[in-house]
Amino acid sequence: MEAAGSDYFAITSWAAAMHTAGQAVIEADQLLGGAIQVDDSRLAKAREQLKKRLVTVAGASDEHFGDPLGMVMVYLASGRDAAVRIVLEGPEIDRLERAA
């Protein structure tokens, strides 16, 4: 049960960080959709905010997301809305590859 709690915490903290990064993307996109110049200070500020939020995402992405179970959980939580390629191989099994 501790492992599930750890995974839950890792996923929810990462998701919260991704949510705030997504908000920063929306803010920058809204500026770009208007009549804004590349050198506008509002755009520079929006880019800086996005950069800071992406740093937060990277900080919230721990080893759970490199672990196969973590990757499967993120895929399932995303609604299975991404292309997937799975490769299993090891010293005692034949290579198994599947794309979905």
C-alpha cells in the first residue's frame, strides 16, 4: 500500500505542476493570438513565467516517471490518447514489441 501512496503522490504533484504550466501556455498563446509585437514586455513576462513553471514540472518529475509502471499509469491517466510503443526484452525472454 505504501508504494501506491508514493505513486499517487508523485502523479498528483506532477499533474499539479503540469496544470500550472498549461495555464502559462494559455496565457502566452492568448498574447500571441492578439496584435502583440515580439519585443512586447508582456510576452517576455509570459515566456519567463512559462519557463519557471516548466522548471517546476521538471522538479516534480521524479524517478517514478522513468519507471515502466509510472509510464503505464501516466498513459492510462491521460485517457490512452497518445501513440504507444512497448518493447520488452531481457536476458531470459525473447524480444516482444507492440505499437498501439
